[in-house]
Amino acid sequence: DGGITQSPKYLFRKEGQNVTLSCEQNLNHDAMYWYRQDPGQGLRLIYYSQIVNDFQKGDIAEGYSVSREKKESFPLTVTSAQKNPTAFYLCASTNRKRDKNIQYFGAGTRLSVL
Amino acid sequence: DQQVKQNSPSLSVQEGRISILNCDYTNSMFDYFLWYKKYPAEGPTFLISISSIKDKNEDGRFTVFLNKSAKHLSLHIVPSQPGDSAVYFCAASVTTFGNEKLTFGTGTRLTIIP
């Protein structure tokens, strides 16, 4: 089945630690996105990538880093510089030419600080 | 600056009746609008979209209305079913190839009362 897979489902981070959230898609989508959701808030864009080896900062990129070495994969690293990392993280992808601006989401990763 | 606003955090509707969810936007450059449905601890699922060249789009029980002059869109669900209980997000974008970012509202929690 085609889809977007995020792992792990739950993740715990210790103070000062970097953690990496995985996002893999087998939909052959060219664009991928990372969002953060906090309680009572909408989804806020962290980073996005429209092609391999290229990515842009979203609205809240500070304390995060990404890479896009393969079309299928767009991992997000939450660095120790992110002082409030507890949130629900969502990865999305789209075929920009076919699907216009419709983005398809993974099931999410919930990150908590120990 | 919240460019997409959902002013009702929650809404309760009797099963079988119509649910109307509202969304307002401030950026007149937005030309494509989407509604997503989200269950707890899951990723959002695309429901329905509308281009600014239309004022109505229908898909089964779901209809989206767009009033460009008022910068307002609404999602109608008829008839409402218990499985419709979820958080609904509206999103907007500017359709420029290479700039397919979505701006999300804060969501409305819909509860269908049996």
C-alpha cells in the first residue's frame, strides 16, 4: 500500500539531546513537509522540501534541522536548541503537478521531554 | 498574525442534522482552500477543496462554500453522523508552482450527539 510512514509513534527526549523523527513515503511525491501541532493550535510549518537536496525554512524552523538526500525520505532532527519540543509532529507530502496543493499526512510522532 | 481563523473551537450537533463549520481568512492572495478532518493521535485526512474561481464544491455529504468578498468559507455536512466527530481544519494556499505552502486554521472540534 502507498502511503506516508512516520516513526516512531512516540518519542522521548532528554535535556540537551538531539532526536530524529523519520518520515518515509512511497507515493513518488516530490514535495515533503514537516508541521508541528500544539494543543488548541493549528498546524505550523517547520521545514519543507520541493526537490531532493533542497529545502526551505517554514514559519518555526529555529531549533530544527532537516535533510532530503532521497526523494522518499525527509527526516526531521529536533536539536537541543529547541527549548519547547513537546508537541505532535506531522509529516506530509504532495505531487505538486497532479494534486495541486493537497497534502497527504502521516500518522504523526508525539515527542515528549523527560 | 493569524491569516486563517476558525473562531469556533467547538461545535455540537445532533445526529442527522446539518453541521456548519466556518473559516475566515485575511490574505486576499489565497486562491485555493481545503478542509481536513483529524482524529486524535492521527494525521489529518483531506476532505474537500475549492478553488477561488468557484463558490461551491460538493462531494457526497460534504459541501464547501466560498464567499470571496467576505473572505469566508464554510463546510456543510449533511446529514451528520457519529463518525464525523473529529477536529476539522481549514487551510488556504496561494497556487504558485514552487510555493505550495498551506496555512492552517486552529481547528474546530465537532461532536455529533447520537
